[in-house]
Amino acid sequence: MIRPKAIDVIVQSDYCLLVTFSNNEKRLFDVKPYLDFKPFSELKNPAVFNTVKPAGLSIEWVHGQDICPDELYYNSMPVG
């Protein structure tokens, strides 16, 4: 199966993201497990966390933090 790309991302409560993929699937990704590691610790600041956007196959934040496309898709939970 070809992994779909992230085409939209919406910040949810408690450091979670609702990601829409190119196959129209919506999945919830929890960023909390990453927040204690550099460079992700900066994302504890809501102003920085809220800068997330789709980028290439995945997502990224204003200072270049990103999530591996495979990790984003396979470690997220389907919703709806």
C-alpha cells in the first residue's frame, strides 16, 4: 500500500493533531510522547505548537520540527 500524504492538520486539545490524508482518511496523532526530546520540547509552547502545517508527505512546525511520514500515519488512530 502506498502511504497517503498529509494534506491538512488541525490542532486538537492535549497536544493531539487531527490529520487529513490524501486518501480522505482522518487520523489523530498524539505528539505528547515526543515533547520531552529535543527539538520537540519547544512544542510545549502552544504558540509554537499551533504553527503546525502540512509539508511534503508529512507535517512540520515553524522551526523545522517534523514527524516521519510513516510514523505520522502508522502511529495515529483513525477517527470518524
